[in-house]
Amino acid sequence: MITRSSTVTRDAVIIGSTVIMLPAIWIRTFSRLTSISVSGVLSSLLLTTVVVISYAVDPNREAVHDTSSAIHENVNWTHLPIAAGILVASLSGHAGLPSMRRSMKNPQNFEHCLNVAFFSMFLLYATMGSISYFYFGGATQVLVTANLNDASGVTGFVLLRLGKLRITINEVVTVLVAMSAYSTIPALTYVIAELIVDTISRSAG
């Protein structure tokens, strides 16, 4: 049951998130999106690092509270479509590649940049997926950060304490997830806007 106060809080979060996104989605060139894209890459790297370190140093990783975490299967056909969908969604930025190439100062380097980018993405996703599965097994959720919050004995570690303020690894992970999500939206919005503008321009011409 959702109370009035919780509904107001949710609405405030939705409105606040929309307002925060507006400056980013109004950017009309890829060169100006560089800083946002870099923040997304860094947040993804840091998230992967947190998962790897948590797996490496968690003294209770062999006894995660969910009993299904001990189950490991080579192939789970039931969940394969979900996994494939997540992978495809992760690569959805390919729609912006033609526009990105046109925006490059040296377009002749596009193929090399593309190879490096996709190899880096594969390495990052493979590391995150593999370590998460070794860590949580059959209990791995779509968002592994939920597993970290519920089952990891490491992510509650306090990184910074200022009086009553405590910043834990859980809270840092939440910020990193938000940064990663924030960085993906402007580029996709830019591509959609460019397609609409091009279509209108051709129709008007």
C-alpha cells in the first residue's frame, strides 16, 4: 500500500530527476556530451571494480544468505531471453554511431575507435557478469547492486564519517548507478532528435 507521504516523495523524485535531465538532453553536439560520457564510463568502471573487490574480500561469500546462491548452471534456458535482452539494451547506443562519426574531427579513425570501444564494453560486461554470477550464483538479480545491498558483507562498510553523516559503499554504488544511467540518456535523445529534425527538413525541402 502506498501512503500519501510516500506518493509525494516518489513524485518529487520523478520531477527532480526530470529537471536534472533537461540540461543534458538539450545538448545538440556530441563534442559537448564528452564530459557526460566520460562520467558514465568512469561510473561503469568503478561499479565493476566494486563488484570485483567485494567478491575478493568478502569473508562470507561462500555463505550468502540465499540458498540458491550456491547453484551454478552452465545454461539457464528460462532466463536466456532476459539475458539477451539486457545485452542488446546495453548496446543500444549503436544508433548514434553515424552521427558520432560525422561529429569526429578525424573520421578516418572511426573504425579503430569503434573496435576499442566495443572490445572495452565486452570486457567490462563480461567481467561484471562473470564475477556477479560466481558471487551470487542462481540468486543473481537483474541489477547486481540489489544483491550487493542485500547479501554482501562488504558494501555496508563506512567509507566516510562526518559527525552523524555516514557514507557507505552501498550509497556510493547507488550514486554510480545513477551516474551511469544519466550518461546514457542524452546521447540517445540526441540521435532521436536529429532523426526528427532531418525528417522535417527533408519534408520541408
